[in-house]
Amino acid sequence: MKASQYLRQEKAIAVGAADDIERRWKWGLRLLHDPQAFAKGSSQLRPGVSDGLVKSARACGFKLSESEIRWRLQCARAYPSETAIRCARSEYRDWWSLCRAGFPPVDVSPDEPPADHRTDTERDQDRAAALMDLIGEQGSLFSLRDFEPTTSTLADLRTYTDEGKKLTARFARHDAKREEYMNRLEAAANGDMSMTWLEAHSLLPTGADADARL
């Protein structure tokens, strides 16, 4: 479990409206779909999960209790889709009213797609990871932030590759000149690496270094 993900949502809950149902529901969705929170095949949180969430929240100044965690999980289970939570929100205008009602069922189509608890950033990261699995290690040669594998053309990749080669060549020429200058500095200093740059440069033959003046 990544506590930081829960804490970011907890902060949004803390600074939002006191009756905010959706943020608490989405927090519950995250926990409900967290593979590290539940033992395989179990609907009960692993020992220590609730306590850990409470402690990490309180360490950051947020009020969170184990009963609040249970309510959020119950809410996520009762309303698995965006449509379902909107229906509940239309009938119960604040979180505590919904809790007191016991999260009653709502009438929505069973074909409603389940809600996604991830943030936009997390969806992008998960998508990039899936593409990396599909493309393999070659995916690291082109940034998935800059190139969309399903829409980027080979012409796009070729332009990027050629521009990269030109830039690399310029760096290589610069590195070669720097290396040659360093060799002359070390030779002028007779291998004394404690000598300052200015001292060594002043020992170079006059006119020997037109490209590296101080």
C-alpha cells in the first residue's frame, strides 16, 4: 500500500466540504481495490491495515478513525459505479445522512461500468506500464510521454531519432575538444593534479589554445 495516495485524498477530504460524499466514496474505492489491503479471497482488511491508515493520517494532522474507514468501504461496495453514487448523492445530501441510512441500494442498470478510483496521473502511469509490457524494453527508447504508440508514426520516430543523432554528435565533438584540452593541461602541469586550472592554463605555450581561453 502507498500511504501517500491515501493521504493526498485525505487532504482533499479535509479541505473540502464536510458533507462531501464523493471524495470519501472514491477513497473507499481505492482501498477496496488495493491488492495489498486484503488477503486473497477475503473481504476483511488484513490485520494492521486500518491502524496504519489511521496513524499515517493523524501524523499529517488529519482526523481518521477505523469506523470512518469501515463506512467508506461500505459505501464503495454499495455503489460501485459513478451512476450509483450520483443516485445516492441525490437522495442523501451529506455524508452523515448516508452513513445513518446504512448505504441503501439504488436502482441502476447492472451493466453500468465500475468506477475508476485512480487519478489522471495514475491512469497515465498504469497505461505507460501496460504499453511497456506490450512493447518490451524497446519502449524505453522513445518516451511514452512524448510518443503515443497507437498514433505516433514511424516518420515521427525517425525525425526524433535523426535530431537526437545530430545533438549527440555535437556533444561528442564538444567532449572531444574538452578531452584534448584536459590532456594538454595535465601535460603542462607535469601531472600535478593539485595545480589550479588557471596555473596550468598559464603554462600552456602561447597561442596553443585558441578555443579555450579563460
